[in-house]
Amino acid sequence: MANFTKEQALNNLKGLIRRYNENKEDTDYIKNERQISDNLIRPFFKLVLGWDPETEFKSEYGQGGKRVDYLVVLDGISQFV
């Protein structure tokens, strides 16, 4: 888990909101789920919540024969989808 202050997390969140607002009228951008994930959702987990995308959550993960968008992992064990 990243170590930053609430103020840094808030500034990071504001940056993500700014990025969204700059692109929300671009229908190609909004319709591209992968691009939204890479540019907004994964950075939110990392830059606002402080989660490590390599160990604490997985995106587009196959489990039980189905694909889940995001899987939260704690100590290597799936917690919730």
C-alpha cells in the first residue's frame, strides 16, 4: 500500500477528475472500456486508495470460468469482486 497523505490523495483524485472532464465528450474514449480502466480506474486504485495494482487488485481477471472487471486481493486471497 502506498504511503501518501490525504492531501496528496485528494490532489491525485482532482487530477483524475480533470482527466475525465477533458475526455468525457470524446465518445471513442468513453466507449473504450480498456482505455477508461487504464486511464481512470486503475490510477484511482493506485493514486487515491494507495493500492498496489500488482498485488492488491487485479483487473479483467478470470475466475470460476467468468471474467470479473476487478478483483480485490488480500494476502493472496480473493476478497470481493
